[in-house]
Amino acid sequence: MMEQEKIEEILIPENQIKKRVEQLGNQISHDYKGKEIFCIGVLKGAAIFLADLARYIKVPLTIDFMAISSYGVSSESSGVVRILKDLDENIEDKAVLIVEDIVDTGLTLDYLLRMLQSRKPASLRTCALLNKIERRKLEVPVDYCGFEIPDKFVVGYGLDFNGLYRNIPYIFVLKSTYING
Ligand code: IMP
Ligand code: MG
């Protein structure tokens, strides 16, 4: 499926992702008992994670998506955050859970939190599969975190480089020759 030569290192194998996603689902189900969750997936990276996570959440939920520009086609943050696709529904008085693939500098999540908070949800929490704490520029709350990872550019399980590798079922570090050309 993947050309082995492109893999520098497999950071999180498929079975570990599955186990952790199930744990997160259980924790979220427990914390939101008796409530209905309004899940917001941040496109495109979080789509695969959210699809799996949602099936481990045992309380009623709805799913909506937002698309935001952050990195464009490169692997470096531009610091520019722009809404490309807004929510279809109103979140006022809802228990909103933002689902992200990764929190890196925190710029995207900080922007999203401030923007969504202004729409008066009943509650607003965040869930990220991956967290690169070393890279943080802005302090942002990650209420549910799958894995803390080192400062390495990773792809797979929704995360991409130039749009590729989202379909790979594990998370790995791309060899730098494939990033820097
Ligand atoms: P932040 O605004 O710097 O926190 O960046 C968040 C977004 O950058 C994520 O949702 C990803 O789309 C992208 N990103 C950050 N680090 C990586 C990575 O290691 N691989 C792939 N995408 C990344
Ligand atoms: Mg993203």
C-alpha cells in the first residue's frame, strides 16, 4: 500500500490508534452522559479520526464540518486562518466538541475557539488525535488528546502532505527527501 522507502519511522501503528480512539470514545461517552454532542470536524484532516471516534461514542451526536485554511500546500504554518466552509447549523446552546487531527502551533484551534464561543454554545470542548506541545505558540485547551508527539512532521490517518497519505491507516514520519524535494 505504501512505498516503504518513504517511511522514516512509524510513530503510531494502526492497532494503537484503534485502542486509543476507543478509549477516547468511552471517556467522551462518560463525560457527556445524558447530553447530545454537536461534533465539529475540522476538514480535511480530522475526517478520518472523527469517523472512527464517532462510532465509539455511545451518546446521541450530530456531525458538522468546517474547513479552515492554515498551511496551504506546504508543511509550515502561515499563521493565516481563514474560514473556507462554515457550519451548516447553529450551535447556540449546544454541547459542542471540536475534533481536530493535530494541534501544532495552536493558531487554528485558538481562532476556532474564539469564533465558536461567540456563537454561544452551552459548552465548548476540544478533542485532538495528536498534540505537538513543543510547537505551541498560543496556549489552547485540548480536553481530549489521543497522543502527545514530538516535533516531527507526520502523515497518515487523515494527516497529509500535499494532500497525500490521508488514507494510510497508521501515523508515520515522511522521509525528509519527500518533504523538501
Ligand atoms: P496549528 O494551527 O499550527 O495548530 O496547525 C493545525 C493544523 O496544521 C492541523 O490541523 C494540520 O492540518 C496541520 N498540521 C500541523 N502539523 C502537522 C503534521 O505534522 N502533519 C500534517 N499536518 C499538520
Ligand atoms: Mg487540520
